[in-house]
Amino acid sequence: MQVMVTFRRVRSTKGLREHAEEKVQHAVRFLHRPIEAHVILTVEKQRHIAEVQVAGSHLTLTATEVTGDLYSAIDLAATKLERQAKKQMAKYKDHKGNNQLPTTPPAADGRRGGALIHTQRIAVKPMSIDEAVLQLKLIKNDFLLFKNAATDTLSVVYRRKDGNYGLIEPEPS
């Protein structure tokens, strides 16, 4: 990221320039893709003004601070900028959502732990595979548990992503 520092009515010093660049680099670390930053340092009588403008992808942040010392004005403006960047990134993540699957830590005995979210009790009816597919077409779920009339075992018929149907049958052991 490119940081430009402009001095207005104040003598340019290497220390002020490095301090401003360092603080701005630190403040924008929360942004996804910051493109450039422009720091304007101004002195008007006893007022020391630091104005920071950061342009990022689809975003522009601005922070201005007025104090009696130029270094503290830079620090306070960078703090404001950091707070704005955090807020914007939180909004972005809330809007976009977290695309990762939730992970649960493994339990002490080696199995995956987690909370039981939903329990549903259903009556298992004996039917043929063709009847089960017809029932699955009528309900909103992606699968149906039924008792296979031909084999007298519990089976599952499910809707595949390609639009076809699949069947899960237990294998006798």
C-alpha cells in the first residue's frame, strides 16, 4: 500500500513522515485490500491537525484529529481509522456470512462433540421403493426413512444433487 504524507505550514521531517506511515500501516491492517493512504499534516497557530484518508476496494475511510501536538494527532487519527476499518470489515463479514462449516472440537473419548440441534420422531411405514420415491417427491425433505416391504428392513431413499434418487439399504452382517 502506498502512503503519501503532505505537510501544510509545517516543516517536513523524516521522523514525522515515518511515524505517520507506520501508524497508518498499522491502522489499515483490518481492511481487505487497501490501495492508498493520504496523510495531511497541518499546523494553524496552536492547532496541530492530522487528516488521514484511506482508499480501499469499494471503500474510503477518513479520520481527522486536532490536538496541541502533531504526533498525538497522528496517533488519535490512526486510532479512529482503525476503529472504522474494524467496523467496516465486521459489516462485510456479517453481510457475506462465514463460508466455512462450523467445526466442533473432538470429545475426550475421540468422537466428535457437538450439540444436538433438532430431534424429530416419525412413524416408519412399510412401503415399496417406488412408493417411497413418490412420498419423497411430495415432502420438502431431501430424504425419507421407510420400512422396505420386500426385505422388511429400514431403508432410506434420498434426493441426489443431479435430480435423481438414491437408496440406502442395510447390509446383513
